[in-house]
Amino acid sequence: MLVDNGVNGDSRVQKAARSAAEAGWEVVLLGKSPTGRPQSWQLGDAEVRLLPVPAPLAKPRHQYRRRWLRGLLGYPPGGIAAQRAQTVRAWRADLALRDAQRAAAARTGVPAPTGPRTGAGLRRAEETAVGLLDRWVSFRERQTTRSPRTLHGPFDRAVTAFWQSTMGDRAWRKLEPGLWDWELAFGPVVDALAPDLIHANDFRMLGVAARAKIRAAVKGRTVKLVWDAHEFLPGVRPVRHNARWLPAHCAHEREYARHADAVMTVSDSLAELLATTHGLAETPAVVLNAPEAVAPQAGADAEPLPDLRARCGVGPGTPLLVYSGAAAEQRGLGIMVEALPQLSGMHVAFVVNSPDGAYVQGLLTRAGELGVADRVHVLPYVSHWQVVPFLAGADVGVIPIHHWPNHEIALITKFFEYSHARLPLVVSDVKTMAATVRSTGQGEVFRAEDVADYVRAVRAVLADPGRYRAAYDRPGLLANWTWEAQARVLDGVYARLLPDR
């Protein structure tokens, strides 16, 4: 199994590795080391190895160069910029001191101990000189520290179009050469393992796996490739200020998708999109990122379960709304803060991947401006097996995501986690999730980014929470939304590709 992250925090990948090993497959999961040093550990019966991934190709070439003309006026490295700025400040301080000494001398009649007196004309000339020097140094400092040129201007769009027209799907080699960094780090390790099957998670690892499959074929070995597409790449929110990123990665995906012997993904809608986009011979298998019905660490020696309300410092009678997952603008967390002045007495808990990140800190700042900071609580992730019982301490699970293509087509991880915690849901009107909530009756749907409609939905759920929780009593609903059910699909894909193993 290949993944382009550090494994910890990626519940889908962890569960897939563990369950495949439990089913009898010998599993080695390769990920990226966050420390730059090799790491390894056991995940159940699966082996995890994190590899260093040096990334010199990931940095665009223009960032290694100084900007023409204006960049050349910046200071060279080595501290000269700070030295020149300090020189200007010291000169200004000396001028101010001499002015003060002359003023003191005029009052007391005692000559100022600063050497020969200077006339007003010379003093003004010196002030002009230091002012000019200050502006020059400041200008050069700005050229030294200015942000690198972006890749989103007309020239860069023209360059992107040129390589696409001349190289087709191979254009990623020119537009996003950083994809080779993953190949150079992972490729030799995959070859040494000589696997029978490679499970490639998402678009970066698809290329690594396909190239390993090609090399193995040259040596007379057959390797099966399973591509696990977690999202619809053409629908990903583009990287800011980089017109090349999305076209390059889409070209990379198109080049290697045909090498997959089987494709799996996270929802029926995404399976249909992938089949159409890549002309797949069969619709991808759907493996939902559902939680485990039986926690792998459950037992007498398991660590104590964390208590959501205790960590927020709120009692059982206080209404508590929870959001669990990645924190980013397109996830819509801001609406939960903006609505608090209208939801008297209610508290919000954000269980997020980056509690100290700029976006989350901005939410806290806004809460302070609205006078509701004492009702907003930011908490870090807990272990994936603890998520469901941890979230069960809330009254409502909120999913306020905005309208983006990938948001429209998936039932995201937190949807299943909230469901197994038997929480009433308040979700935005993104297509697949809204349709599911309306059909099951497990929550209310509101118009994305509409504070008033969000307030309406929250009030409706809290007015009769038992009605929404009752939806989870429907026979088979939660049983089908378990990882154990999904693991059988995963094992079936492997067994079909390797029937004699």
C-alpha cells in the first residue's frame, strides 16, 4: 500500500492496512516521513514504513532565481540587509541625540559634548541624506523578502497551454516535476519488496504504482494495481497562484489510470464520474470510509476514552454542537461562529487537525469580536478508534461544507462518524449528503453559507432530537455503514485480482 502522507491521521488508510492484514494478506504500507527520517511500526498485523521524501523538484525553478532587475536590487544573503537597516536606525538615533544635547545646552548654557557645532543648513542636509538612505534600504529590503513570483499570470497560462499542446498527458513532467520526487523516494523500495499487488491511494501514488508495475513486467513479474481514488481530481479546489498544478496532476492521473487493474473509491457518485472520465471497463468498487463497529483497541488494557464535554468544560445540560475534521475555509466552519449570537447558551466544539493554524485562530478572533469566545472550544484529533464515542458527547453533528465538486459527490468520513455516534445532523445542501439525510430523516439540511437557515436547522434539531436519533434504529442502516462491511469489499477486490494467492 502506498500513501502520500504520514499515515497517522488517515483513518481510511490505517483501516485498510489493518483489515487486509487480518484477512491474511501480507501488508507493507509505505508513507511519507514527516521528520525526514525513516520510521516503522506495526499496525495490527500490517507493517508501516515511512520514507524520507526529499523534494527539490517540488519548488518551481523560478523560485531559485532572483527576479530580473528588481530582484537584482535586493540584498544578497548573509545578513547585510539587517546590517544596513540597523545602520540607518543608528544614524537617526545619533541625530536625535545631538538635537537633544543642543536643546539642553541652550537651556543650561553648558556646551554640548558633541564636537564642533553645525549650522542649520548642514543639519538639514544630514537629515535629508538619512531620509534618502532609509528609503533606499527599505526598498532593497522589500526586494529581498518579497514573495516569489506566482505561476498564475498570462505568461504562465501560455506556458501551460504550450506544454499541454505539445506533450499531451506527458506535460506534467514540465509543469509539475515535483511528482518525480515521490517516484525517486518510493520506487526503489517498492521494487525491492517485489509485491504481487500494489494498492495506490490517490493520484500521486497512482503514478508511482504504475511505473513499478511496468518495471516488474520488464523483469517478467506480474503485479496487479489497485487504484483507490479518494476524490475527483478535476473537482479539487485549485492551488492558489499556480495555474499549472491542476492541469499537471490531471494529466499525470490520465496517463496512468489505464494501468489500474481495479479501481475503488468512496461513493457511488464518484465511481460513476471516474468511470466516465477515464473510460474504465467497469464501474469502480465503492469502499465507504465508515468507522469500525468494534474498536481495535477495545479491551481491559485500552487507554481511557476522552470525554468531549469534560474537555470543553461544559455540563450535560448545555447544548453542544460539534464539527470534526479538517479545518479550512471551504469547510464552512465560520458559519458555526457567526450563528452563536443567535443561539443563546449553545456551545461549539471544533475537533480539528490544526488547532493552532491561522484559519482556526481567525475563527477564535471572530468569536471574540462577537462576544462568544467563551462558547467556542478548539480540540485536537483523538485516535481514530476513539472518534465515535468521543463525538457521542455532543448534541448535534454539523457538516457546513461549501459547494465544491468533491463536496457534492461524497458521503464524507465525519458523516459516518456522526451517524455511529447517533448524533442528529445539521448539514449543508451539498447534493449527495443532503439527499441521504433527507431520505433517512437523521437530520436537517440548510442552504450552504446561509446563517439564518443554519440557525433554523439547529433550532429544529434541538427542539426534538429524539425524532432524528430514531432514524438510526432502522434495521441495517448502521450495519451497512461499518468498516467491517467495507473491508469485505476490499478483500473481494484483492481476491479477484489474485485468485491463486
